[in-house]
Amino acid sequence: MNSGSFPVQARSTQCSGSMIETGGRLQSCIFSELAAGLLQSGIGFRFQARGRSMLPSIQDGEILYVRAIAPRKLKAGEIVLFKSGGEFKAHRIVRKRGQRFITRGDAAMETDGEICGEQIVGRIFARQCEPSGPLVPLTGTRIRLKFFAKQICSRIRPLFGDPVLRPKNQEKSQGTINL
């Protein structure tokens, strides 16, 4: 196939900790082998995300598209599919040091911990809301800048307080910055 994507959908059940739960060790092994074989052949695949760990970027039930990528080419802000502790997760890279990565779901407060490049199955490059809906890109400079802007705002907001919660008379006297 020359489309670069092969429509493969893993059977999934909802799981709070990961974006994909294949329902058992055997199915997880089959998914892992199938994904590795497709990506090694240069063929991308798709799967249905399960869970809320990537809200608001990725909704429960959306279809995610995966392509192979060398770990050295990955950048902070990109979303990857990786295997950790027997389960697959689609989370964002928040820090990279050589072949070591720190990932976190967008809705999570804490990171997943450190993973190595060998655990990464591929990069999530798009999502599809409905079976016949358009593909929404999840890679590129614009997407990464949007992620970093949110990160900066989340770090600055505690320094100035939340303007929504501050009384109106305080806003004028303290020169509130609206982000």
C-alpha cells in the first residue's frame, strides 16, 4: 500500500491510566508485534484511543494515527505511542535528554517517569474525531508552540494569581495581566 497508513484498530476497553488498553496480555502482545511489523515495513497504522489522560488534545474514542520515527528525531511537545509496564500509552514528550524521554498525559499533573527510545512504538501524527471526519494534525511547529505556550501560562499564572478568581477592585490596583 502506498498510502502510508494501514487501518488497523485494536480492540479496546476503557482504562484510566493509558490511552490504549488491549484487554489482556495476549492481545497486548499481538498488538505490539503487529505495530512493530507494520512500522518496520514503513506502513503506519491507526488505533482507537481509550481514556482521558490526553484531554483536551485527544478525546476518548478518537482514532489516532501512528508513524515510525527514529527516537533521535523526536522533540519535546510531540505525542508518542510507547509501551511501559505491559500497557501502551499515547502521551506527550515534556523533556528529552539524548535517548531518554519524560512523558505526561496533557490532563495529568505528574509525569509518567523516564522511558527510553526503545520503548517508543511511533509518533502520533494525527487524530480523527469521527470515522469519516477529517484528520487533525498533531505534529508540526504550530502544534508544539501551542503546547509550550500553555506550559508557560500554567507556570506564570500562579505567580500573578488567577484573574478570574481575583476581586474586581484588586485587578485595577495591582495591574492584572490577563493570559
